[in-house]
Amino acid sequence: MKISQVISKKLQLTLKGAILIEQKVKSIMSKILKIPEAEIHAESSPDDIETWDSLQHINLVLGLEQSFGITFDEEEIIQLLSYEIILATINEKV
């Protein structure tokens, strides 16, 4: 197998992993915040999701930690205020 084929294969696996993470995060957010997955986009935040209050934020953090087998520190928990930031933070940890 050529190096370019190996790189291409690795890139495909990375992209598939990223898509799976996105789908999983949307599913968790949808269940906890009680909104359809289709309504979740990069800028989704407590500002535009009525059910995303402080209690649901903690539930969301716990759900993400359990689902991905990770933990967030206090600073990260405070910063997890959009779908985009959540994805970026999880991608750094997995």
C-alpha cells in the first residue's frame, strides 16, 4: 500500500470518527434539552434553546462525560455554551 493510500485511509477514518462524534453529541443534546436534532446547529446555545438552563447544562455535561468516557474541568464546563464549542472540546479529549 502506498503512503498516499495509507494517509487517505487514515483521513477517511478520522472523518468518520468526527461525524460519529457530531451525531452522538446532537443525540445527547436532543434528549437532554428536549429539542429535535434538526434544530441543533453550530451556534446553538442557551440564548436560543429555551430549555438550556443551568440545571440542564449540568445534565448535558454529565451526559456528555458518561457517553464519551471523559471529564470536563470547571473552566471547560463554564465554556461549554454552544454546540460548536462542545464539539471542539470533545474532539480535543477523544
